[in-house]
Amino acid sequence: MGNVTQSKTSPQSKEGPVPGPDQQQGQHRGRRRTVPELAALLTILVALVLFFSLQSPQFFTQGNILNLLTAIAVTGIIAIPGTMLLIAGQVDLSVGSGAAFCGVMMASIAQEQIILVAVLAAAGIGILIGVVNGVLVTVFRVNALIATLGMMAILRGLTHVNADGGTIALANFSALGTARPVLNIPLPVLLLVALAVIAALLMRYTVFGRSLYAAGSNPVAARLVGVRGNRTIVWAFIASGLCVALSGLVLTSQLSAASPNSATGLELTVVTAIVLGGASLGGGRGTIQGTLVGLLIIGVVNNGLTLMNVNSFYQQVASGSLLVLAVGFDQLRLRLAKA
């Protein structure tokens, strides 16, 4: 009676594939690197706070701090899923145009329908934008930079068409952007904190989060161990689209109007915050916590320069410089890692 050979398959958990020893070591090294990088960012943030506090007595006051947090909330709501996308090696440059488009569409629909219908329609539009971006990238294999850059132009054009080049006034929708339900904290800030907590837990403890890291660090190896990278990336784009809609609604609520020129350049601030927070343009690296600190650094710089009466054009110079420095440090980290 001949010997019967039995094929052995690698064990998998019910949640998904079990990472191999090399992947586990890489995850542990990544967690060890996160602590000193985050500490360095926090040191920079504290130094900036001290500097601007000495320059302006109005800076470190409760009212100004709440204004600062409110200012970064719109950007932060988009930056949370943007971090997930960049970790997966993708980028969404249509977020600014998408926020303006969702806001204009919501305000237009609200002229004839109740607010709830208009809000749900805006959320659906945001999800649709995410689906289209995700399908373009994963099914048609269009580079994410090109796909979302084209979507940015399309949405900005459609926004001007629907608004007929003007601003659409919207009454009775100020609560989302200005309400302070808990401890006098603005509602947009509470939304940002809630989204950040949910996203951090997803990235750390779920298969979805591990799949994003795997798809960004080594997509070929991820496919070999059973990670459905394309599906994960599509869901990340959908999350981005939904948060873009939410951000557009918050912005519209704060202004009590929808403008086709709103959120212009928002994608630059989003990418700056994410990369400044430690995410890599090459994918496979980044944390929600780091992005939040990056947002705070940008917010402190912009707020502090405003209190010092620095020309707004120099604030754009500062934002661009932060992006260049962040990308430069990212490339230096990649070279050192390869070495």
C-alpha cells in the first residue's frame, strides 16, 4: 500500500490570513518606530505653541484654541480616510472639489426638499464619488493620482455649473457647523474626534486595517496570502467620499451658504497633514494619531501667523514649505530603510 501524501495549507483565522513571521516582525518594528516619530512631532507642536504664546497673548486662550480646532475640523474629517488611502499606497486629490460639489448639491436640493432629504442626497453623492474613484483605480488600473486629479477638475466644473457661478444661500442649517453640545466644544471637533477614534481602532485591530497596510507595503505578497487588496482600497475610497460629503456639509453649515469656490486647495492641506504626520507616499506606513498631530501643527502655524498679522500669502508659503519638508523627510526615511 503506497504512501499517501497530504497537502498542508497555511492556517488562516476566521478573520483573514495570518501574517507570516517577516510580516509580524515588520509590524512590530513599525510600532516601535511610531513612538519616537510621534514624540518628535509632539515636541515640534509644543515648541510652536510656546513660540506663538510668547508672540501673542491671545493665542493660548480657550476661545482661540476652540477656533483653531474648529478650523482644522473640516480638513481633519477628510484627512482621516485620506490617511487610510495613503497607507494603502493611494491618494485622493478630488477631496476639495468633492466637498464643494456635495455642499452645492445639498443646498440646491434643500431649496425644494426638506433638509434631511438634501443631507442624505449629499451623502449618497459622496459615496458615489468614492465608488467611481475606487473602480477607476482598481478595475481600470488608472493611477490614483491621475484618476482623482481628473475627478477634481470634473467636480469643480460641475459645482460651478450647478451653482450657476454664484453662491446658494441656505437657512436653518447652522447647527452642524456651529452647535456646541458638550463642554462648549464645537460639533465639528467632536465629529473629528469620533472619526479619529473609530479609524484608529479599525487600523489597529481589524482585518481591514491590516489589509490596508499590506496592500501599501507589498501588494504582490498581500495577494499571495489572500488579502483582497482591491476590495479594501475601494472601501477606503468610499469612506473618503462619505467623509468628503460630511466635510462639505459642515463647511456649508458654517457659512450658511454653499459656494462653488469653497474648499479650494483643501487637498494640499490634507496631503500635507498626512505626510507631516509620518505617512509615506510609498504606502505601508502611517497612523491616525500622527495625522492628527500633523493637523494640529498646520493649524497652530496658520492661527499663530494670523494673530501676528502676517500676510495670508505668507501662510500659503508656510503650508507649501511644510509639505516640501515632510516629503523630503519621507524620502530620506525610505532611503535609510533601504540602506
